[in-house]
Amino acid sequence: MEQTVYHSFFEARKNNRKKFAVLIDPDKVSSDSIINTVDLAVKAEVDYLFLGGSLLVNDTLEVCLDIIKSSCDIPVILFPGSTMQVNAKADAVFLLSLISGRNPELLIGQHVIAAPMLKQSGLEIISTGYMLVNGGVPTTVSYISNTNPIPADKNDIAVCTAMAGEMLGLKILYMDAGSGAQQPIRSSMIKAVRENVNVPIIVGGGITTPEKAMESCRAGADIIVVGNAIEKDTSLIIKIANAIHAQAMI
Ligand code: 1GP
């Protein structure tokens, strides 16, 4: 399987071209809202659509994929809350190892179960060191994963975790304050991690304004993910995309 999506992450990092991903939670969209979001994403030249949620209550992943794929060419990357959230119609899937936690099921157990299905799917697999950082409120992902996030002010823990993930061969790091976080990940933590690893870094959780997105980019994030804020106000797609893409020019 070609590593097309990963290659684009790698190139973005190498050329300092900041990228923007919109997170779509299949549980929180209707057919109409997803079409509207995708239309705006096309206009804003959004780089990626991430699709998934920590807990999917409805069986709408495939419906969402069908709508997205019939409306745009933006690469869709599955951001799965569980092994049940895999579908070959996407372009790639993050194979998440929850390296901030100590739950063996989310470090290797679920991966063993999912491996044959993932191989058969033909999806591009992006091995990802997933780091949950405290964003001020307990998040669905920390509850469901039964893990504690890295404390928001413990840059040294974040750095050592990121370094270990890179040394283990994980291809990217995803630093996440969790969906709907009160505070996004602090710039000082992103900067400290950036200075100590070479792999592309995705940052998300609690980014609600173009300013916050720009701050994370300046600190060293390569890809910014926004979900919640866009669900509430879709006009943010254009504003945040412009801010992020302008950062790439600086
Ligand atoms: C959550 O990083 C994503 O896993 C996005 O978070 O919904 O808070 O933007 P928000």
C-alpha cells in the first residue's frame, strides 16, 4: 500500500507548510450538515478530513464516507475510537497507540485483533503515537480509554513520551487535549516536543479560533485539527483555514 497521505504529512513537515484537518464525528452530523461542511471545506482548501469519534452510538460511518467521497477529493483519514470503526472507503487510517496511557489494550491488544481486518482493507495505515494531554475537563476519550492524560504543565513527560514513541518507530504524533477541551495544549508543550522529535506532529482539542490555531502552528504543530468549534459554527472553517495556510508562508 502506497503511503500517499503519510507522504503528504512528511512533505508538509519538511517544507514547513502547515495543514488543516476538519474532524467529523459521524454521530454529530446529518446528511445536510455534512454536505455543508464538505462544501465549505472544499472552498477553504482544507487539507484533510478526519472521521471518527471516541464513542459511536449510530452506525453512520459508511453513510458519512459515501457522502464525503461523492462530494470532494479531500483525503479522508479514519480516526477510530475502536476497531469497529474501520471502512475501506476511506483513504487512510490512524493506527493509534495511546502512548500517554498505560492501558495495554490500547497500546497493542486491540491492534492484534484489528491487524487482519486492516490488512485486508487495503487502507493506508499510519502508525500514530497518540498523546492525550489534560485540557481542563475529563474527556470522553480519557473515560473510555481508562487512562489519565498527561498533566497540562508537565512538558518533560510529554517530551519523553514523544521521544519514546518516535524511537519505537511510530510515524507521527497526535497531541490531543480531547474533543471539547477547555484549554488547548499549551504552546510551551508543543514547542518542547517539536524540539525533541522529527516526526510530523498533529495538534487538536479545544482549538476554537484562528488565533489559537496559529499559536499551535507557531509552536511547531504541522497539522491542526478542529472538530467541536466547527460543529457549532461552520463559518470558522474558512477563517481557520486561511489563518493556518497563511502561517505556512511566513
Ligand atoms: C479531538 O483533536 C480533536 O480528538 C478535535 O478536538 O473537537 O475540541 O476541536 P475539538
